[in-house]
Amino acid sequence: MLIEASATPDALLVLLVGAAILLAVALRHACEWLKIPPLVGYILIGIGLSSLDGIAYSLRPPVLSAFELLAALGLVALLFRVGLGSDPRRLLGKLPSASLIWIVSVAFSGLVGYFAARWAGFELLPALVAGTALTATSIGVSMPPWQDAGVLRSDSGSLVLDIAELDDISGVVLMALLLSLIPTLTAGAGIEWGEAARVGLQLLASLTLFTAGCWLFAHWLEPPLARFLAARERSPARMLIVMAIGSLIASLAGLMGFSLAVGALFAGLVFSKAPRRIRQDRAYMVLYDFLTPFFFIGIGLKLEPAALGGALEAGIVLLVAAVAGKLIGTVLPALWAAPQGSALPIGLSMVPRAEIAMVIVDQAGRYGTAVVPPELYGAMTLVTLATCAATPAIVARQLARSSIRR
């Protein structure tokens, strides 16, 4: 055994957290040099930990629980930043131009993902999870090639950003709907449409109430709070207060029957209008850089190494569905709604599946292997690794050939 069972959990936790942080920093630099997203390296750290029998044995149960807590905090930090970087009023203003591409892309990629999962042999619930996960793209993976090419501020670049943000937000909302339906679907032999409609309406009412509460907070309480923090508090205290309030909002969503991911996204949206000195506070970036790797490490840690071999065939099927679903579902409407010559770069930019897709799989996986079997978890992890590793270079090459200008 690599680590003696008599080692205290506290010492083992500190050892593994320290080692994980050092590996995360090293792999982040390596991934940047290779021009691939750092999350690829973070997931590989988790897979590496789970593949070491001695460490995996010693991780149970207290140390593994601590890693799960760090992963949950990483999830909140990740979705909080997605919401914080969004501008609801700007998105509403861009909705007429981006909505056609967004709706067709989400619907088509979701359907292709669902039927591909069924064809790969998964039952109804796992296929619904796969279809829902494949509706979302990744802003973090899609944007750097546009930024490096100097065309992120062009009409086409702005459209990509709008569609990607809408994809992420709709993915989280669809996840909330799926999670609310899972208990009903697991209780019977199939879909009871009347019960599903009732649960859906109940979710819609709860989500409307939660959204209204967040809007009231953002409209009446956030502006004076932001002014107070900007005037009276210095970094890092002001950002710690914002993060604490965001954590409370995220936990409230969890208590209302949603997930932490939904609450964290809405919490970020609440503070998205805060002054730049708060939204871009360096203290938050330190917390973000510390916590978010643990979410992806947790994904790899939950992956059973033995399941990777069995997930390879399903992973290839879902990878084809992930590429075809977003590429076709985005390019076709973009030929009509996007600036000339930008349809293919926009479609390729929607292919990566990263944080939101794996958040959906991770949250659904809490309901057990009947909802997310190890093979599906492994297959979606392979989809994430493949699309995130390959897409940025392809998008960069396509942008260099396109007629898109600043």
C-alpha cells in the first residue's frame, strides 16, 4: 500500500491537497504551452489519483469527503464566475440576433445526444442526462482563439459570446428541470406525462419565485451594497463578502430543490452589474484559481479507471454526436443569421463540452448509477477531454482562413 492506513486523515488530506495544487499549477502551464484548456490537466490529476489503489483506499471516507467539499466549493466558484461575466441586459438586447442560432443549436444537439446515447445502449434516464449535457458549450474553451485572432470584438465574435452564454444559462436551467424530474422517472417504469407536467410546472413556479427574489436583490440591495463595499472595504474583504452572499444564494437554491450550480449561476448574475473593481477583484481570482481545479479533479476522482475501457465505445458515439450536434445545429441557422463567412467558425466554437456539461453529469450522478452509469460518466469525460483538447487549434486555424475582420 502506498500510504499506510494508520496515517491520520488530516495529514493525508493536507498531503493530497498540497500535491494536487502543485500538480494543478504545473499542468496548467503545460496545458497553456500546448494550447489546450487547463481543465484537461485537472481531470487527469483526478484520474491519476483514482487509479492508485493505495491512495484510493486511504481516501475513504473522511479524506474523500473533504475532496468532495472542495469540489462543491469549486462548482460554486465556477458557476458564480459564469454568471458574473454575463450581462443580462446585454443578452436580452442581443436575443433577437442570437436566439435563432441558440434555440436550433440547443434543440438539435440535445436530440442528437439523446438518440446517440440510446443507440449506444443507455436506458432512458442516462440518455436524457447525455442529451441535456450535450446542449451546453464552453465559453472558456471557445473564446481564447477568437481573442488571440483579435476578432472577439467583431460582430461575429460578439455573436459567438452571446450564443455561448445563452447555451450555458439554458444548460443550467435544463439541468434544473431534469433533476426535478429524476425522482419521478426513477419511481415508475416510464414517463408519466401528467406527473412530469406537474413537476415541470412546480419547478417553473419555484424558479420564477427564486428569479424574482434574485431580481429584487439585484435591483434594490446590490447597488447600495456594491457602493458601500467599493467605498468602505478593501480587497480582499469586499470580495469575500460578495462570495459569502453568493454562497448563501447558491445554498438557498439547493434548499429549494434546485442545485448549487443553479444558485451559483444566479448569484453571479445578481452581482454582474457591480463595479468593475468588485467584479474583477484579484482576491476573487485567487479563490477561483484555488477552488475550481478541485471540481475537475473531483470529476476524475469519481471516474472508475476500469470503466474507461468499457466507456470507449460509448465515448466515441457520444463524441461524434457532440461534434455533429453542435456543428450542424449551429452552422445551418448561422448561414442565415450570422455575418457572411462566419458560420463555420461559429459552429466549431460551439463544439467544446467542458464545465457546464460535466456539471450536469456530476449533479445527475448524485442520484446513483441508474441515472449515470460508470460507462456514461467515463464516456462524457472522454468527450470533454477530446473536444477541449482538439477544438481550440481547429478554431484558430479556421479563423486564420476566414474573412472575419476586427
